[in-house]
Amino acid sequence: MSASVEAETFTPYGVSHWVLLGVAAVGAVLLVRAGRRQRGTRSEVLFARAFALLLGLFAVAMQIYRVLPSQWDIDVSLPLHLSDFTWIVAVYALWTRRQWAYSLTYYWGLTLNPQAMITPALDAPGFPHVDFVDFWTQHILVVWAAIYLTWGLGLRPGWRSLANTASVTVAWGVAVFGFNLLTGANYGFLNAKPANPSLLDVMGPWPWYLAVEFAVGIAAWALITWPWTRSAERSARCATPAK
């Protein structure tokens, strides 16, 4: 590889990486403030649906690009990563605010997407290459959607939400693992670790890291569920008249 190509390749923890993480943080704060101002107004519906359209149209455009004959590769072109399902449910959650869609967006969007952003498995040139734009735009928008729905609009997860998300995640894993076996692909990194450094590197060899990853995921989801359920229990006790 030439020096010029190496210079253009995205480098984790380089300047562009830190800038994007900063943009994600600032954007999240602004969306929370906007959501709180809009609660219970017509603007809430309009803004959330505009957000849904932005995310959906961008992701669909990128998916169309991936399946063009010039770009087609069965190993990477299909929307089978969990992040692909995350943007789909995030769009639906923004449009409808249905609890099941919100729950999947909350758990997947606030654990898997940040992990991918902090340790990106991205072997591509930097900005403005389409792979760079696709990866970062989609991941950031999904994180923003989860934050906006939760801290902006006030939706909340519960223990049933966690159980449903765990069940859906297992079903996705079984289906995609089977597809990987049939095709030799590695969607979801279920059949091998990514080449780039990631948290999976400290979770043991295949297939044991899958069990460790799931256990860590459930623990993380429980941790981000408990404060909401505790707050709800406290509010219920305060609302109960003293006898």
C-alpha cells in the first residue's frame, strides 16, 4: 500500500475520530434540550418524524448503494448486522413511539452503537469516502435517536423491555449465524472476531466470546434499566396515599 493511501485511511483515535465523537456528544445534548421543549406539542410529532425520515432515507440510500453490481459483496452488502436492524427499529420508534421499537432502539442503540463508535471496525479511507460517511452517519444518528426518545421525549424502558430485547437478539443471532455458515460471511462478527481491535479481543476465543459478549450485554442492559425502574417505583410510592 502506498504512503498516500495509508495517509487517507481512517485511523482509530486520530483527529477525525475524536472530532466525530465530539460531534456526537454535542448533538445529543442539543437533541435532549429540543425534545424537552417539544414534549406534548405538535412540534414533537413533526420533529420526530422528520428525524425518522432523515435516518431512514440516508440508510436506504446507503443500502441501495451496497447492492449495486459495482459494490456487491455477499460478505458485506446485506443489511444483516445488528446495527442494520437497529436503524430500522429506530426509524419506526421515532415515527410511532411504540414501546417495543423504542426498547430495541434504547438497548441496541445505547450499547452496541457506542461500542462500535469507540472501537470502530472500519477498514476504509477517511472523509469523504462513502464507507466513512455511511458508518459514522448511521451510527451517530441511531445513538441520537435513542437519546432523543429517552431523555428528550421521556420514553422509558422496563424489565419486560429488556427481556423482549434479549429474546429478539438471540433470534437474530441464531438466524445470522446460520446464514454465515452457509455463505462464509461474518455478519455480526458471530463466526470470527473483526480484524480491528475491539472489546471482543478480551472475551476469549471463538466461540466462547459469544457467550461472554451476551452475558456482558445483558449485564449492561440491566444496568441501564435499573435506574428507570427504581425511579418509577419511587414515584409510585410517593403517589400512593398514606393510610
